[in-house]
Amino acid sequence: MASNPNVPPPGQNNPRRTMSGRFVSNSRDDHDQSMDMTGDVSADFPYTVHIPPTPDNQPMSEPNTPRDAYGNPVWSKDEYTSGAADANATGEPTSPSQTKKRRPLTRKVSISAGIIYSYRALALLRLVVLGFFLTWRVKNPNRDAMWLWGMSVVCELWFAFSWILDQLPKLCPVNRLTDLAVLKDKFEKPSPENPRGRPDLPGMDVFVSSADPEKEPPLITANTILSILAADYPVEKLACYLSDDGGALLSFESLAEAASFARAWVPFCRKHAIEPRNPETYFLIRGDPTKGKVRTDFVKDRRRVKREYDELKVRINGLTDSIRRRSDAYNAHEEIRAKRHQIESGADPSIPLNVPKATWMADGTHWPGTWVISGKEHSKGDHAGIIQVMLAPPSCDPVMGSNDLEENLIDTTDIDVRLPMLVYVSREKRPGYDHNKKAGAMNALVRTSAVMSNGPFILNLDCDHYIFNSLAMREAMCFMMDRGGDRICYVQFPQRFEGVDPNDRYANRNTVFFDINMRALDGLQGPVYVGTGCCFRRIALYGFDPPRGGHKKLKKKAALLAQMANDEDEFESRGLLPKQYGQSKIFVASIPVAEFAGRPLAEPGIPHGRPAGALTGPREPLDAATVAEAINVISCYYEDKTEWGGRVGWIYGSVTEDVVTGFRMHNRGWKSIYCVTKRDAFRGTAPINLTDRLHQVLRWATGSVEIFFSRNNAIFANSHMKFLQRVAYLNVGVYPFTSIFLIVYCFLPALSLFSGQFIVQNLNVTFLVYLLVISVCLCLLAILEVKWSGITLEEWWRNEQFWVIGGTSAHLAAVLQGLLKVMAGVDISFTLTSKSGAEDMDDEFADLYVVKWTALMIPPITIMIVNLIAIAVAISRTIYAVLPQWSKLLGGVFFSLWVLSHMYPFAKGLMGRRGRTPTIVYVWSGMLAIVISLLWVTISPPENSTGVATGGFNP
């Protein structure tokens, strides 16, 4: 059956386009309305189709032609079956330029042998000593306090097991370096295969996720978008997608403002090599801005762009009031019209009118997304899907600017003024559907981008994580395009944070995790995926297995997809493919194109690569039919009865969908890479407030508990995953359960002091020697970790402190919540961590001192108070005792002080800015002191006059 080139494929939800050019999906009630065969929406729809004839929206000759990756790779239909890509399988160079191309793009830098061997030896020594110590502890119980000895031994056994899970994956850390000069020579310099020197790099689609503009300020998101648009990557190969999961007009209009400002900001960055390319950060940098600048007009250009950016901030910050005033005016006008119509129709004027309080766009139409005052089909969980192309795809040839200052803000002579494609996306949401939070939004972007741009690589960023190093994407491409790069599923960059207090009181920077654990995993099968700052290979998200011993399986599957996409009968007869990817033929046809474009260049050692120069052609224009298909694939029911979220795309079922997604890829045999650049690749914000930090850790830990009780537990991993990689993933699911034993162990010193007993019968030499050796080994391991990772001892200590704070609060709550979800089916919902700063704009760290009460603070407060009371009671009792036992007192006080030293940042956070303790702490202190005193008097009555205790719990 021939298809109409002006309509989407049959069986899809037909979208509508507004007068302003937006495409929106139909509401549920609209599905029953008919459309004529010309593709025009009937007059019953409240929107009209208006598509101005521009070079970017001309119809394609064949509607089901797959959208090529940027650069239009040249490939024939029979390439995947005839083995045309294997021309260089013999390893013989095909041109003189092959010699130059043999240079590697990356290299592995091993840790110093002296450091790494010493580190492994110390880890082994501590493991052996722990074994002997635990054996000694089990064989030498404290007969006077078996209950205290039993609890301590169980806790110590678990701590040893937890330490082994954490330590084993750290034994093979590596560092990696890239060579950007070689990348440029291979892909952007003239050669016999590419005589014009056009960029031959594969396309990159950048996803920015946002959900609530009230907690994620639009100005922050706009700065992230601007840093992406100004990145140093071939313009025609770059596309940026903003996912607004809240469907807010505020996000839409702030993105439009950012797109307008980008016409001045991006040429300014290219002209003067600006770093960083986030305007807010750049203009706040202290120091001489002219340092290193060679153009004489830099100061003038900077002043003009700075003035324009200040105006942009005023406009974006004023959008909320602007939208409210505009909507009030339009709604008042609608009420007057409705009232007039009521009177003219002869209806009873006393009947109240039901005029919806709509949110209005600047063009005088209803906003199809979420209204400020929620209405039917216009709320956060019930609104149409929206796609708006803010910046059209650029041409493949540079477009130089001019010195006309009336048209341009700055002189852009000899500066390429093209801008990457920028798209606003808000997926459809309807009641009764599980939209799967961020994972569902990311999968919607995967399908949309496949239809519209189909870059073979995807970079995902949170809305508050911007590109700090404009060459970051090229760094990732060095790994993907190097020998063996076709087996890499993603390149993970470390997260770096701004706005954290200098002392990093709550270990917000997570340097131990990002600079120790992640580097160590890079020496195994690769780092875990942490949710942002990650460059994916698109086909790895599609559930493909990595090539093993050649590309035969990969090419066979790609050939089948290409054949089915071109044969409608074949597509419909195969039930497996629609079940896996959905009903969109255009999406399915894009898969083999992305697979081909993502291959490294064919050269000696890479027999199944793509030919040089295959991605240098012009891309097809973006037309209305393509955008209409993009709307179809973000409908709320597109994923029904498919493998999206199960095997394909981001994985559903956990609040930490990032870890699960990375685990699935590693479990299929893919490798990942950890890329630490000399200049930070990305930077973002982190919550510096104690309450926000605890809630963030709670979400992470709850996701880990969900992973432990799911089929994503590393215990069930297959043979494709390396043993130590499996241990690392097992630790991800196990670590929250350490909180149960940690909170018991933190109370043991107090119980010891109250009872006058200790965890051992006597503080003998054997116990002290074991304790000394174990502690010294731990300190030496920490020093060596600091040595090969580059962090400081203070950062390591801060991490240890917050491990105890988080373990006795958020991790314990996560275990309880996870068990409730698994056993009782109680779902867990989390609110977004606010990205906005404190109200005191004069103090960058004002939010650090804000005390916001949460129930998560109860266990740590209880631990601190109980230990302080226990120390006071024990000292008083020992001083006035007839036979004082100083050794047991010293042992108990030492361990109590160890606990309190870890709780110091928490206690300091409770004091606020001026050291004032919240009233709730005094209340809790008094209550606990009374309860503990009464409990102890009941358990152990006062001693008689001879100083001999009468005993407790008398029958």
C-alpha cells in the first residue's frame, strides 16, 4: 500500500500544528476525529496548520526514508549483506594517508608500580589481619557481657564483608589520556577521501532533562543550553534537545530567549575562544578578562555581549510575571466574550460562566502543555506532547558573518555564525499511564532524536550541569573512534560541582567516589553510569550486544532492520520488531544508519570500520512529516507492549535508573570508559544544605535497595560481566544495609559505658595490637589512594565522616522504604532537589547555614546525645567507684569519641550560622536523658553501701 508523503504512517497518533509552528499531539478525545487523506486537520480542531515554505521544511521525496545521522553517511542497501564495509578486512592500507591514521587517539597511563603494588600488598595484609582478628574475637568471648560481645562481633563481621566488597574493585586503577590533535587530523583535515576537509566526525545529540522550572530555575537551564550550543564540535553534527517533563510555558519561553541570545553569544565564544562557555559563569570569573586575548576588539565585544546577557537575565527572571499578566488579560477578554455571547443567546445572565483559566502564549493561543492553574488536559500529568524546533538544522558549509553592527551585535567577519539545531520536547502525559519519571523522558528523547537527527552518539546532561570544557565531546569521540571503540557503550565523565563551601562539610563533591572508585572501575569493565555527563553509543541503548570476534551478528541485525523498514508487509508480518521498538517504521529504519555512522574509520586493525569521508555529505532538511513522526513516538501509549524500559533504552523500575541502565549494558558485555580531562568537562551544582543533602543520599540509597531486591542484582549477572565488576555492582546494592550494623555499632560505646563492660573481656595486648595494625593499614591505604587519585586527605576524611552520618540516617531510612516497597508494594516518591540558591544573595554559601528539620536527623541526634550522656555517667561512676575500672572506661570513651568525631559536621550543621542550636535538639536531649536514666535505673539499680551491685533484671 502506497503511503501519502504528507501524513505520518498509519496506526499512529496524528499530531496537530499550531499557528506558531508548534506540533502538539491530539488529546484522548481527539483520537476519534477523522483526518482526510491529504493530511489536513479537519476544521473541528482548534488549531490550524501553518507551515511557511522554508528550506528547512520542504517535504521529502520518500516519507519513510530514514533520517540519516549528521553528515548523511553514504551506504548502499546491500552493504550490510554484501560485506561492502569489509573492504579493508585484510588490513592493507588503502591510501597514503593510512599511515598517519594509524596513530592512536587514546592511551592508557598506568599507576606507578611502586604505589599500586604497595597498595595491593597493604590491602592483602589488612585482609589477612582482619581474618585473624575476627577469628580471635569469635574464640575469645566476653563472658561477663555476652550480649555486648555478640552484637559487636556480628557488626565487625559485616564491616569486614562490606570492606572486601568495596576494596576488591579498587585494585586495578588506571588513568587515560586523549590526543585531540590526532582526532582533528583524522576527521577534519583534507585527505584523498575528504578533499574539502569537511568534518567526518559522527553526529552528537545532546539531551538536557528538566522537570520543574520552580525548582530548576530557567536561567540555569538556559545557561546549560548556551554552553552546549557554543561547544567546539562541528555545528552541523550537533543537536540539542531540552526535555521539559513538566510541560511548562515558562521553560518554553526561556528556551526561546536563550536561542535568541545564542546568535550573539556563540559567535562571540568562537571569535575570542571563550572558556567556559556558560555566560553566567564566564561573566562572574574574577581576574583580568583580557588575559590571553589577541583581538583588539575583545573589550568592546565583551561589553556589548555582557549588556545583552544582563538584559536576557531580566527577561527570563521576569517571564513568570509576564506570563501571568498576559494570561490574566486574555482570560478577562475571554470572560467578556463569553458573557456577551450568553446575553446575545438569551441565556439566563445569572448562571455562572465556566471559562477555563488558561495559560496563553504570546501569539494569542492556548499553551497546549501545563497551565499555571491546572485544567482538563492541561496539568502536569495530563497534557499534550509538544515539539518546537527553536533553531533549524544548519547547512553543512560554514556561513561567515559580517561587520554590519546594525544586524549583528559584534563584528563576525570570518566567524562561522551557524548554530546547532535546538529542539524543545515535552512528551505527552495522560492519566492512567505510568510515565516512569526521568527514565521515561529520556527514552522519549531517544526516539525523537532518532527521527529528527539520529546522531549515533548521545550526551545526556542534567539541566544544572553545563559544559565547562568546550572540547569535552571531542574527548569522548577519541575513545569511541579509536581501535576497540566499537565495544564501548558509554564514556562517563566525573561530576564536578560549583557553589560548594570551601571545607566541603558534607562531602558534596564526592571526590572519593569520582576520583578513586570510578578510576578503579575503569581498570575493570568500566565505570558505572551516574546519570549525567555521559556520552552513549546509541545502538547500545537499543539493546544491541557488542561486536564479539567481528561485526557479523551486528551487521546481520542491522540488515534485517533495514530490510523490514523498507518493506511494509515484512514489517507488519514480523511481530518481534514492533514488540521491541514500537510501530514507527522511520525509527526502526534509523537504527542501521546510526550503527553504521558510529563505527570507527576502517584502517589496519579496524577491519569493520566505515570508509573515510562517509559522513561529509549534506544532511536532509527537516520537514513537517518528520516532526509529525517525532510527535507520534513521544505519545504516552507508544511504549505499550514494547521492550522500552525493559531491554531497550533507559531501564524502568528504580529511582536510580542510571545505575541499572549501565548494569544492563555491562551485563551484555559492553565496556565503558572513565574520561578525566585536565580541564573539567562539566560542572554543576550540588545541595550544600544538610537536609537537602540527606534527601539526595536517601534517594540514591533507596534505589540501591531496589536494585538488591530486583533481577538487576549483580548475583544474577551472566558470564559477560567480569568478576570484579560484578563485585562492584553487588556493593552498589548491598551498601545501604551496612546502616543496620553501623547504627548498632555507634550505640555500642554508650552501652559499654553505661554497663561498665566492654566488647572484650580485657584490654589485653593482643586486642590492642590487632586494633593498631588494622588502623595503620587503613591509614596507609588512604594515603596511597590519595597518592594515585589526586584527592586530599581532608577530602578523604570528610567522606568518612559523611559515610557515618548518611549511614545512620538516610541509608537506614532507605532500607526501611525499600523493604516496604518490596514486601507491601508501597511506592516511593521523591521530590526534586532544589537548584536555586538561598535568599541571601550576598553570601554564596548562605544555604549551608539554613536548618530545615527532617525526621532523618533523629538517629544521628540520638547517637550523639546518648554517647555524650554515657561519657558523663561513666566518668562520674568511675571516679566515685570503690574499685574503678579505668581500662574499660578508657576503651568506651575512646570509641564514643570516635563516633562523635564522625558526627562533628552534622552537629555543626545543626548550629546554623551563629552557632545557635535549634529548640528541637534541646527537646530531644531532655527527653532522651530522662528515658535513658529511667531505663538504666530499671535495668541496673543503684549499688548498695558496700559498692557491690545488686544486679539487674532480678526475677
